[in-house]
Amino acid sequence: MNQSHKEQGKIHRKAKVLLYLLLRKTRFFKGSPREFFRMTLDSFLAQLNLNQDFPFLLVAVFVGLVTGYVAVVFHEAILIISELLFAGRSMTANPDFSSLNDMVFLPLIPAAGGLFVGLYNAFVVKERPGHGLASVIKAVAQKNGNLARHLWVHKTITSVVSIATGGGGGREAPIAQVGAALGSSLAQKLKFTAGRTRSLLGCGAAAGLASVFNAPLGGVMFAVEVILGDFSVHTFSPIVVAAVVGTVLSRSYLGASPTFQVTEYSLISNSELILYFVLGVLAGLSAVLFIKVFYAIEEWFHRIEKRFKIPVWAMPAIGGLLCGLVCMWIPALYGFSYEVIERALNGSVSWPTMAAVYLLKPVVAAFTVGSGGSGGMFAPAMKMGAMLGGMFGETVNALFPGMTAASGAYALVGMGALTAGIMRAPLTVILILFEITGQYEIVLPIMFAAVTSSLVARLAWLYRSRHRTS
């Protein structure tokens, strides 16, 4: 035993000597050998000075790499669990309740997922979960980018369980939050400055969104436009590096094809832009509707929790049960499935299904997230927008046959416009939609409608706030 300890000690000393020689050669350490061997971790990190540009880029590569791996695990875990629990069920066909077991157990699956999330947050995390991306933006603005160090682990577990068991939230915002928390945790561990901490948080968020969407440009723009609000080169460069690394890694496991496979669309005539403008207005108003429904239901959950003194850990189970009762009739509402979006982009969803998903998607998303469950609003907004665009496209096709594009083109534009209206980030949405569909010809209508939607949503909220104060 003593002999093995001596051997380990020799190896440890040799490793330290090699590290010292390497650092002296690269001029990262300028002290004597005695000073080096007496250094603590904090003083060692101070000597390395990873705040410099080139070392910081290497750290950004590491964040992109780890976030990419987490995104792959996140994606595959949701896929495996959802296929296990909902095996053989089409997410767009009418439900078949020939088995009484389905009638009983389908609503209980999201309820069980909600119960797990509630218990986990109450007894492991020991705090009420906040709004995902809002908490990240708040950390950037008020806490110098500092997030709880273990947030990325907790968020990964609760989001996978909540979404895979049939919750109404989406997976894109949680993985962006997980990446942001990873970057923030590493920055705190390495004693970075406040500016570098915010940048590394943005690197994680960009890598997360880029990995899950297979959209590096959109991930970069999301980080600088939504999370950081900083377009400087000093911030931009490491975020680009992290997003590229995360995307390359996710592509090596999940494939490089666009997220949605759609036929080619184009602008039929310049006069069609008028119709896309109208769609942008409708998308902006729908974005306001989405937000109002979400917050109204969230407030309702808070009221019943206080009125009936329901334990906080039980609220996500109640939200999951309500979500399950709705989704069992309209499977397209489940958060883990994007099948209805792809079918809408190809013009093969019935009008009743589109209307039901449009009206009920914000409701089931609020049932899950508003009750304390986990999930994002990115995918629900895209799903609602695709249904709005699909219905609008079929209407204008009937009114103006031969001079308008297929309904799938309007579904694609509606998806981007409504998401831009909710996020108030049209540049991010434009780039993401271009990357996830590979449709360049439809970029002009998306740009027009997305900016229109963002403006209409902002004006609607201003009018609403002035009307309340008057």
C-alpha cells in the first residue's frame, strides 16, 4: 500500500513539474518553482489570467462542447421516454379510446411527470422555479450574469421529465437556459470578471439553442439580441465559436438535415406582400393573446394554491392533469411532438385541428409551465403561429386562387411572425426559420411579417398599459 502511495506521489510531482515547465514556456506563469508549487487554485487561476482573449476563446470552445453534449442527451432522453409512454400513437390523428386504460391513464402521465417535477423542486432544488429565459435575462441585467451553479443539472432533469411525459412546454428555451447556466457556473468557478461571465453565459445560451435547432446563426443572434443585448466584437467572437462547436457536435449525433422538411416556397407576386402584412398584424395580436392567456392561467394557479392551501409541490401535478385531459383529445398539443408543425408547413393539416391547436396551445403550455412545471414558450409559439398561418393560407387560397402561394408558405411565415411577436426579437426568428427550413425564397415575407408582428405586439401592449393607467 505504501509503495503504491509513493508511486502516485512521484507521478503527481512529475505532472506538476511538466505543467510548470509548460506554463513557463508559454509565459502564463512568471513566478519561481517554489511559488508555483505553493499556489492555491484561486492564485493559479489568477496567474493563468483566462480573461485574456485567446484563453477565453478556448473556454468558449469547452462551453460549446459540453452544451452540445447536453443538448444531444436532452433530445434523446425526451425521445426515448415519450416513445416509451406514448408508443404507437399518432400526434395528428383523431384519438382512439377503444381501450378504457387509455381513457384513464393518458391524463395521468403528464400528472405523474408534474408530480415528479414538483417534488424535485420542493425537496432537491428547494425553491420555486422561475420563468426560464426571463431569469437568465435578469441575471445578465442585475447579477452580472451569475446563475445558481447547479441550475443546469436541475433544469435538465425537470425539463426532460416534464416535456417527455406530455407537458405543454417546449424544449428549446430550457436547453438555452441549461447552456446559459453551464457557462455562468464555469465563469464563476474560473473567477472571471463580470463582463466575461455575461459573455460566457451568452456562449452557453447560443450553443444550446444552436444545438437543438441545428441553427448556429440563429443561436448567435438569440444570445446577442435577446440575452445580452450586446453586439460588440469583444462579445460576439466567443459566442460564434461556442455556437459553431455546439452545432457541429449535435450534427454528428442528430444529423445535419434541417429541422423541418418542407417543399420549396416563393413569393408569387409582389402584391402578395400585402397579405403577408395582414398575417403579420394577426400574428402580433395573437402574440398578445398568447401572453395574456398564459399569465391569466398562471395567476389562477397562484390563487387556488393560496385559497385551498395546496402544497407547492402538488401544483405541477394539477397542471399536468389538466394538460393531459386536454391533450388526450388533441394529441398535437403535446410538447414533445412537432409533427403537426411539419404537416402544416406541407399543407396537410385539417382546418378543425389547426383551429383547435391555435386556440388551445397557449392554454396547455400555461397549464404546464404556469403551475410550476418545466418547459419553454418557443415551441408553443411556433406551433400556434404555424396553425394561424395555415388557416390564413387556406383562406387566401380560396379567395385568390392562382395568385397566392400554398398554405404551407403562410404557415411558415405565421410561425415566425407570431414567435417574433412574443419574443420581440425578429432578427433571431428570421435567421432560425431560414436555418431550420432551408427556405431562402420565403425570407422576404418572413422578414416583413416578423417585423410587423413585433411592432403590432409592442403597440398593443403600450395601448393596454396606457388604458389601464388612465
